Amino acid sequence: MSAQRVLLALPGEGEARAFETALARSAFDCSRAPEGAPAWAELLAEGAWDAVLADAELDSTGLIGAAEELPDGPAVVLLAGFGTARSAVESMRRGAADSLARPVSPEEVALAVSKALEARALRGCRIPLRIGLGSALVSAVSLGSGASAGREGPVVHLGATIASWLEDKFQLPQPARRTL
């Protein structure tokens, strides 16, 4: 299996080199985007990228939209300059897999890219209603008889099952599925 490909779209040679080194240590194949505001649709389509690590300022050029338009588009991780929680939430609402505020260590970036790629691999997964409800019933019986199943796990699993069912029942578009 070949290494997953990560496109780096970052200003500043030093920061880009540090992140590239950390990602290479985590077995990612990294390349740098050309300087300036590229035509994201063409760049992403021609490269078959698994992830893009980009400066948050580049999102204004349509990076997230271009990634979402591709059938198997890359996960986008944005780096904000001393951003706030509000800017991170807004980036993720628009479709970024993660948003990190500077200063951030290269190891944190490598971990964020790994998690974004894992989420990308699981994109579109559904929990069948019968399996989810059966799991909730088993959890309820286990908890009722004194067994430990964790505090949040069964509730989160039941919520995910109901969300999957609603997504399928109402044939929700991708942005609504992400919100649900």
C-alpha cells in the first residue's frame, strides 16, 4: 500500500519544512502547493490527494468547496493564525476536517492529519437501525444488571443510529448529514 498523499499549502518556508518533516516521519508523502492562490479544483483533481494542510487564509480562495466537490475529495486541515474557537467552528462548519490555531507543534499537525484521514475513510458509514437498536438493548440489559458499559458510549451509539436512520429516511444532503 502506498503512502497517503498530503498537499501542503502554507506560507513560510520554515513552518512548511517542519510540518513536512513531521508528516514524512508519520509515513505521509508530502508535496507543496505552488505559491499564490492556485485554482484549487484543478490542483486537487490532478493530484489525487488524501489530505490538504493549508493556511486558513487560503480557504477564502475556495479550497474547502473544491475539495467537497470531488467524489473522493481530500480531508482539509486548516491552520489559523492565533484563531479563536469561533473561527475553528466556522471552518469546520464549512467542511474542514480540523482547524488548528497557531502556534502548533509539528507533531500536533501530524496527529490532526492522521485523524482527519481516519474520519475521511469512515465518511459515509451508516449504522443499520436493527443493529443499532439491538446494541442499545444489549447495553440497557447490561447496565440494568450491574455491568459496566461506560457512561456515554451506549447513548452516543444510539444517537448515531437514530441519526443514520433519519439521514436515510429523509435523504438528507451532505451538509445536513454532517450537522445531524
